[in-house]
Amino acid sequence: MAEEERILEVTPDFDGKRIDQFLAASFSDCSRSFLQKLLKDGKVSINGKTQKASSKVAAGDAVLVLLPEPEARFLGAGSCALLSV
């Protein structure tokens, strides 16, 4: 299964916030349970290191999110209506 990489830069307004809060704001079309599963499965990293939901982000951090294929986003824990770009 191919994954889609999304790289996001943390803006100053999320400095010191939890990664799960940052992801929820960045992927508003995705359920929180879907995003929690990505974190649990090691599909989210900050500056190259996988993270727990409680990890904090800092302004300027590079957050890499590995999203499953679009059809897989509607299976399992939660859903995500993101369109491929």
C-alpha cells in the first residue's frame, strides 16, 4: 500500500501545543481517532523522530505525516476525507 507524505511546518500560534492538537487543526477533515491511529502507528514524526500524541511541537518544526491511500482513509478507526494532491 502506497502512502502519501505530507510535510507541515509548525507556525508560531501552535508553539508549545500538543502534536495531536496541531494535527487536528491541520487536517480538519479527518476524525481525531484517525489522527490518533496515525500517531499510534508511527506515521507522524517531528524533525525525523516519531512521536506520541502528547508530544509538544515548536514553531518551525517539520511535521511529516504518512497518510494511507485515499480508499484506506475510510476504513478502520475514524475517517479522513482528504483529497490527493
